[in-house]
Amino acid sequence: GGGGGSGPDSSVNAGIQLKGELMRELIPLFFKPPTPKHSVLYGPSAIRRLWSISPTTVAAACIEAWRSTSSDTQQTRYASIIHIISIIRLLPNPNGATGTILNGNKDHEFSVAVAFVMADHELLQLRSWLAERAKANAGGTLFLVGLIAYLGKNYRAARPRVIGGAGANSPLVSMENLAQSLQFIRSLDSSILSQDIPNPLHGDRESSGIKIGDSAKALIDACLGTHPSLSGVVDRSSVAPPSTGTGGGPPPSPGSPEDVEEMANKYFQKIYTSEQGLAEVVAMLKTFKTSGNARENDI
């Protein structure tokens, strides 16, 4: 007795707990690359069977397997994606499975990571996939934020695509995919670029006060600064006008529109150079808004 445990709530809680335990067992067994100490004899059959019972469980396990590598090396993360792609390929309808696992979830960074590697192996047409996912009914603004965030975390390590290469040599973000993604972002309509990025602390219910276009410009500037070879295929000025006061000219006077724009750009850059996370920058910009300092208010 005493509130310990019958009724619908306790059944739901027991179900959630059981699913959590199931995931903890399933992911190391089937959804991470096998190791000499750790391989499963009937893995493909078991995954196909699980897929026939619950495709969403397979998709969730793939995402959790990827998330569990967040602090691992790029090589380990790449191997994790290759394993996820091999799971997709062994399912009864690989094209349908790709749609379910890549497009049917809200972890847009996971989807972008897998799509990039699939594109490197000619299993997916990246540009058309990006265009499809950016549609309002398929991810829209939140997908674009996920794409920009993933590129922002990984653009520095981008290297040329390795055709048929081993995981040790293959990048999570190839230069080819980086160029295509930046071209795609650059081509977005002004009605999309003018939209606010949702506040990461409050889901999509509240604006962060940062426009997608500002974030895209900061990303493109950061990528071109790190990889000058991209300047031949990506034009930074087509997303937003380049900030003034750079390129050898006199620095803008404090508080001028040029100074405010340059300072704002520096804060966007912080997001993409990992000096500060998006949530921190948003919080800092909000304090500026109410600080009483005219220059900070304008930023």
C-alpha cells in the first residue's frame, strides 16, 4: 500500500524504466561498432527483427549510440556513423529506413552527421537532401540551426573527402560537404535568413534574438578564415554585407553602427570557435539589452 505502486502512472513509469534498461543493453551490443572483446553473432538478424517490431526503437538506439560518442575522437565518431549506415543498409528497405532514421527525428545534428558520411560514399545527394529538410514541414528553422551548429563545431577539422578510405583518414566533415552546405546556406531566401533562432534554453517557444542570417554569416566568415580555398566557391558577401572597419581601413568609432555590427559579429564568431556556447552568448546578449549601456544595448 501507501502510494507504492499500482495504477496507470506506475505502469507508465515502469514502461519508461524498462525501455531505458533495454536501450542500455541494446546499444553496446548492436548499435556500436564491434570490438575484439565485444561482437554479436546474430546481430544483423536481431536488428532486422527489432526493426520489424519497432522502427522507432532502432532509430532511437542509433541516435543514442551517436550521442554517446560526443566526447570521443573524430575517428571514433566516424566509425560510429559507418556502423549506423551499415545498420541502415541491412534493413529490408534501405531507402525507407534512411528516411525513417535520418528524417523522422528531432536530433538534426545526428541527421546531418550521418547524411554527410552517406554523401561521401555516394549513398545520398546532399544538396537535394538539405533543401528537402529545410522545408517548414520537415524541420525548417530548427533543422537549419542544427546544420549551422554542427558545421560550427566541426568545420576546423574539415579535410578533403577520402574515397573508399579507412575511418582513420576520413573526416566527419569533408571539404566537399562543407562547400556544398555553405553554398546551400548562402542560397537561402531572405525570408528565412531574417527569422530568429529559437532560444536553446527554452526550446522553440522563445526567440534568442539572433537571426539565422547573422549566424550564417558568422559561420561562413569563420570557415573562409580557416579554409581560404573555399573562397573560390563560397562568397561571404551574399549572405549579409561584410562588416566595415576591417581590411586595413581605420577602425570604426565606438558606438557607431559599424562598431556595433563588428562587435555583434565577434559574438557570433565566439559560437563557432567554441569560445562560448550558443546558450552563453544568448544570455550575454540579453544582459547587454538591459545593461543601460547604449553601445551594449545596440549590440
